[in-house]
Amino acid sequence: MENNCVLRAIYSRRSVREFSEGDIGDDTLREIIKAGSYAPSGLNNQPWRFVIIRDTGLKNDISTLTHYSKIVVGARVLIAVMLDLSAVYNREKDIQAIGACTQNMLLAIHSLGLGAVWLGEILKKKVEFNGLLELEDRYELMAVIAMGRKPDKELSSGRKSIDELIIKEEA
């Protein structure tokens, strides 16, 4: 028996950069973070940690750290995805695990009818970010997910063909 729900979610998810009014409840946020926590990680070390940011003043301060300030200010919630350096056993694997965690969260957000975008440019200011949030040095910023309710407009984006992406196929 086939279940194509996951494939439909993957193919229909789009980055949402504008958000409409409406709060996101604690239970919904916990469900999104739970989805992230189910990502694979080497030795099951689960090196991810999260900071949930709703405070308007703090979002305004964070917005000064990125070229995408309008997205940060407009989001209903930011979720900072952090690498816990005290949990690291292999940096490259752990960073890949953080990517899987972030993708799980984006798919969960989409499946819950919400919208989000993965912000990475802010990583250039990770030290300043930690300072604003008064975080210990053991936490390293890996991603910021800006999220909220999707506006009523259709989103689309193109993709390269599979043939463009496969560089070699061995029979």
C-alpha cells in the first residue's frame, strides 16, 4: 500500500516570506519542534537545541543582523535552530543532522497549514545573535526559521530537471 502524503508535502512546500495575522499556539510550536527532533543524527546524539522568539522588540533587534529584516519583523514566530557543541561527536555529521532537523520542521509547518522560510544569511552574525539572546558559547546558530500564517496567494518556484542534477549513473 502506497502512502504519498510525504511526497505531496515535499513537492508542495514553498518558502513563505510574508505572513498574515494570527498567532501560533504553544501546542503547534511544540509539534513542529517534535518533528525536528525526529530527524536522524549520528549515534542518535540529537545535537539540536531551539530558541522560540515571539517578542516584537527582540525580533526587531534580530532583524538588524540580516539583510532579510522585513521577513524577521513580519514573522509571527522565529525558531532559532542551534547546534549544542557539548553534544557534538562529529561536526560535519552533526551539521547535516541539523539540516535534516530543519527540513523536518519546515515540512511539519507546511503540513499544519502554516508557512515558513529557512534563513541562513544571518549565520554571518551568529556571535552577535548569541549576544542578543544571552546564550552560552556552547550554542552555535545553524538556522533561523521565520514562520507564520500563509497569505492568501499562490506560491510557486521552478526546479531543475532530474537529468540536470544526475552527474553520473552506473548500471
